[in-house]
Amino acid sequence: IRVVTPDGRIRDLSADDPEVRYFLSTEGQMGIIVKATVRVGRKPTRWYPKIISFEDAPLAYAFVKKLSDHPSIKPDELVVYHSELITALKAQWNGKISIEDKNLVMVAFADEEQVHTFEAYLNEQHLRPADEESARTLWEERFLPMSIKHLGPSLLATEVLLPLDQVASYHEKISGWGKRLGLTFYPTSHMVNKNQVLFLAMLATDHRKAIFYADLLLIPMMVRLAVQFYQGKPYGLGIWNTPFLNHLYPKKEQKELARYKKKVDPAGILNPGKFFAVSGRLGPLQKALFNSTIFNLELSSAQWLLFKFFSLIPEKKLRLRVPVVSQGLEEIANDVLSCAQCGSCVSQCPVYGATRDETFTARGKLLTLKRALEKNSLELSKVLPLYFCLHCGRCDEGCQVNLKHRQLFNRLEQYFSRTIDFPIQEVTQFVQDVENSPDFQRFLDVIRTGFDQKIREQRQTFAKHRVTIDEEYCLHCGTCVDACMYSVRKRSESDPRRVVVDDEALCRGCGACLERCPQIAKGIPATCVELHPDFLQMNDPYWNSGVISRIDLEATTGKIPVSGTGQGDPHRGSGNDGIRFGHFHIVGPAQNLLYESSADAIAIQLGQRPKYLTFNAERLETPAPRLIGLKTPLLLDVMPMDGGEHLLEAMLGAVREMGTRLTLRLEEAERYGSRLGDKIDHVILRLTAEDVKELLKRKKWSEGLIHRIPNLVEIELNDEVLGRIDELKSLFPESTLLGAGIKIQPEDIDSELRPTRAFEDLLTSLFTSPFDILCLISDYDPKKGYYLTTNATPAVHRFLVERKIRHRFSILAAGGIRSAADAQKTIQRGANGIKIDWPVL
């Protein structure tokens, strides 16, 4: 150590110097230690804490005694937590420890072999340790004795050294005192050596009440009790422990210390009035009061009077709280006064690092509020710094009292909002200044990777993930804002100190925010990204959540599922998922459209084509076929919901833009006929068998459609429609193309993907019909796990090819088309076009 002596000399003393002992544990009487070099042990790579619970304290200390005498088990740390303290800690740790409210013995080892030996010993003793998570939590929190201060909001403590075999009975005695005075002690015991314990008994009190002085008197009374009746010693000195000097130092050693004091400090200028004798403002009276003999008599008398007096007052009335703060601040007063002013929050505060202004830290704010509560007023100039905070919550991390600072300051701002407006301009400028400071950037470098790439996109989509921020745990440091590529999070516009979720629909669930969150790294659930409950409810066996999210991604980004060799889609499973295809069938047309500017790269024509062309010399004699051209093979089927005029307008706008068609039922076409106008050529009219029957009966269309009949009509087939097939053409203009809506049944296609005999007969009967298009329709087959159109499309296509009549019909496939890959596979397998419904929505 390096010391400065009272005469101004600087001395360096080594550990083996005989004068070192004069400067240690002597309350600064001999000199001021200005530098110390200490020997430390190597930090273990891992600690192995274990917790064993006991119903009562004597059993816990009996176990500790047996363990301390064990020849081969040598714990690195051994602490006893009494049940009263465990109960208080559990109440504020929000379920971090799941052990019962019992007396706990915590044993910690740095050597794994010692752990195994200890576990074997526990088995021999038929004892079972608590769960590892609780043990780890208690081990990490073992240096926070001030954490119960908020129960007071003042905290007093007695520290005494006791023989191990005396601790249980001493605890029983002071607990009895506590019951008589209506208070609870919160004791812990730390093993100093195999026979001695440092016993720490804390009590929560309130310095604003008169009973505080009775509680204060208990501290020396408890030391006296330990010294006189339980072979104890005070732990260190000070004014209150000066009367017990004889129990710490023998007479001979006291004389030696006094001699050295006179030698180095003859004028007694260092720390007068302590250690050897007490002096103060009361002069000789104070010295007499703290004389060991008189002090002992005083404590004996005070103890008798104290218990006699308080025995006359009911316990419930002993500690009634009295209002001592201004109206509106009652909720935070206890927390403000609970602050230990230890300064742990100052070193954690990024604002302090950027500004070096301690009034912006939690300690500075609480000190300001404490003064305001004492004076019952707060200067206006002191109000603004109370708002200057990033709400990062780092001040909570090292707080010995476990204060929830953000909650406290939020309640304070709510109180201020009654009389003043939120200073948005000043706070915004403050946040900008802090975030632009080099010190703040260095702070961020510690807790983030600096990833700052953003994808700026506006997607009209639903939320696949639910993104939440827990205000209790979030630091509001902004790390997640920088980490997120998709701009899901941002700083609040109304309060830039807070981080909020801007648009969770943009979240892709990449986890970058969770990976970089400093709280998540510590196991603290400050933020969460999980599948959205609405998304999880998309549990249709075919249109499940995974399918819907894939459709959404394709639709909102324009990306198709090909990558590398082009096998980005599913090609295992049932239905379309079990079909493999080459990527060039998708990429090829897209490349033509992009690089060759060919507008018809993916265009199709629907209708009956001639089987061959007839020429007379160079003149084409084959009549021009009646074909309807579309810019894309994607057509919109009847929407599976009635969205009213708004949905109709949106769908009509989409098909017009894309150069395709929307299918409407007769009832919809009649209802919105006046709105179709020039969009009628982008409509397919769907007629049911009942619609056909009614039209044939009345021989005319409704007023809304009489002059607006679409040139593409789809008719759902049944036996009655087939029986009156020759009458159908009379209902439509000659230019109208007719499509036959064929409902595929499970029995229509055999296992070799060929039409059954009955289905072949149906298809054959249509060869001479007025139909130009075959629209294959199906429902979901729960046995197969897909829509029957998947198998019907190649079956019908091959049947027509084999009959050399494929030119006679265009094939539209409807049902179960879930993605761009499904669309291309269906076209590859024989369809000219496909109809989609759910994917549009």
C-alpha cells in the first residue's frame, strides 16, 4: 500500500512490513491509503452454485457445520439466506427463482470435481438441491444486499462476527425482538472460516417516522447482544462500535496502536473522535456516553424501556405510514427515498457518457426529486433535465435497490403533464445531440454490431409476425432499430426517447433484432418476435399459413421461387408439390419479356382453333378462328367472398391493368352491370345450371345486361344443361365464346391419370357442342390432400391429344393453384390458362 502520513510523508509498505497492520482496519487514524496493490485469484472459467433448502434455521446451520468439517469438500463460497430475505427477494424478482420460502444454503464451487463430490455427499444425506436456474440467479444477485431498501425506504443493518454454533440461537433471539417491535429482519450469513460466520441482519424502516429512532437504537443493541451473550465481535469499527473496541483488540494491542498514533499524529488531526474515543458536537458528554461501561448500561436501560413502552402499543399501529409528501407524488416518494445514491447507474448511463452531466442520470434525477420532496417544491429550471433520458433502462441493471427507474420517471411525467406540456422540441434536440456524440457511438459499439443496411419497401400485406416490446425490460437503446433491415421499428415521433414498432407487417422474422439486443443476450425478454396469432389461425389443410405467406411474398415482392438450379419450390409431397419442373419454363418467358421487350411473351389465346390451314395458291381460305387474347395465362376466378363494390372495383382495375379477365356470377353481373361499362371485355360471366334454366325460360337477359353480355361465358354443366345444349347458342351473340365448367369428381380420373370411361363419354359428347373452352373445376379432396384439378388437367390434355382433337378446346384449370410454381406446372401439364381465387385475396 501507499500511504500519506499526518506529517505529509509518502510511504510504500509491502505486505510483510510490520507497520502495515497499523493502517488496516483502523478507521484512517494513522494515515490515508492512496494506493493499494492486491493479489487476486484467477477467475474461474465457470462457477457451480448449488442451493439446499431447510425448513428452519437450526437445520441449515447444522448442515453448514457438518459441511465445514468435511475432509474433502471445500466450497469457495458458502452463504445462508434466511427465509425472510428469500420471501422479500422473490417478490421483486418476478419469478426468476422458483424455490420455496425456506432457509437456503448456497454452496458454490469453482472446481467441477468438487461439485461431483458434493452431489454425492448430498445423496448420502438424502438431500436434494434446488433447480440450477434458481441457483444461478441467486448466485448472480448475491452482491445486492441493498435490494430490499425499497421496503423501507430506509435500510439499517447490523454486522457481527459469530461462532458458527451460535448463529441459530442468536437469530432466534433477534427475531423475537422483531416480533415485539412489529418489524422483520432480513438476515444472511457468510462463512469466514470453518468456525466463524459474518452475520448480516438488515431491517427496513422509514426515517420520516418517529419509530425510526427506535429502530436505529436496535443496531447497537444487537451488537451488544452478540458480544455479551453469543461470543461475537463487531464487524469493523465506527462511532457506534467504538464502545466495543475491547472485543476487537486486546488491551496490549490497543496500547500499541495508541503509541503509534501518538508517534505519527501527535496533534490528532486524522479522523478525530473515532476509534480510540468518541467526540463530537456534544463534547465531553458525547465522549462519556460512548464510554464502554456507560454505553453498556445505557443500552440495557434503553432495551428495557423500549420493549416496555412498545408492549403497550398494538403491533399493527406501530408502523402506520403518515403522509409526508405533496399530493400527486405519493406513488413515487418511497422509490425516490429508497435510492441508495451508490452511483451504479451513473457508469451505466449512455447519456452521462455523452454529456458528462450527472443531473441527467438516474441518481441525479432522484436526488433532485428528494430535495423537492423535502422542500415541497421544485424549481422550474430543474424540471427539464428530468425529461432528458433515452429510457434505455440501463440504470436498472446495476441498481442495488432494484428500482424500476423508467416506470418511476413515467409516473413523474404523468404528474407533470397536469400542469406543463411535454417539451417535445427540447427532448428531440437532446436525443439528436446525444446520438450524434462520439461517446454515444462508442457506447453503441459495445452493444451492437453496427449493421446499418436498410431495405426500404412499402408492402401491402398482412402481419406474419407479431413484434412486441416489453416496456419494463427494453433499454430503448435503438440497437434493434439499426439491426432491422426492413424498418419494422423506429424511434417514436411523439417521444424520441422510446423505440416503437412501426409496421410489424414488414417483419420477415430474420431475428436480427433479437440477435443484437443486449437484453436478450442476458436472457431478459425485452422484445419478442413470434408468429402472429392471426397467422397461426390460418389452419386450412390446403391453404395453410406457410402457403399464404409464400403467396404474400411472391405477390408483394414480385419474386418467383427459383434459385440456383431453379428448384426453389416444393417438389415433394402431394398434388402440385410432388411435381418437379425446370426453372427455364418460368425464367425463359420472363427473360423474353424483360430483355426482348416482347409484350406477348406470356400471352395466350382462348378458343377453338382449326385443325389445319387450307390454302388456295397463296391465299388462306381457312376462316379466321374466334379467339380471345389475354396478356397472361392467369385469370381471376369467382372471388370466394362478397367484398361489395370496393372489391369489385379493385379486381376490375387489376385485370384491366394485367390484360386478363375476372369471373363474375350472373347475380353479381346484374347487380353491378351499370358499373362494368367499358370493363365488360375484362369479365367472364359464370352461369349455373339454374341460371341457364331461368334464361331459357324467359328467353331474355335482365335490363342491366341486355346490351352488356360479355363475349366469354362459362356454364356449369349438369345433366339438364347437357340435355338442352343445342338451345344454348340462342341465348348469346354469335361472337360469344362458351366455356364448359366441368366439376371433377374423384371417380373421373384413374390411378394412371387417365379419364375413366364415364368421364371419356362426357368429354366426347362435347366434341360437337357449342363449347370452345373446357374449364376444369374441383374441390379439395381431403383423402388425397389436394385439389382434383391437379390430376384432371394432364388427363384431359392427353385424352384430347390422343383423339387428335386438342385444337378443338382451350383448357382452363381452376382450383388449388397456390403459387407461381403451381401455375407454371399446371400450364406445363396441358392447361392453356389457369384461374385463381384465394391467392388474389
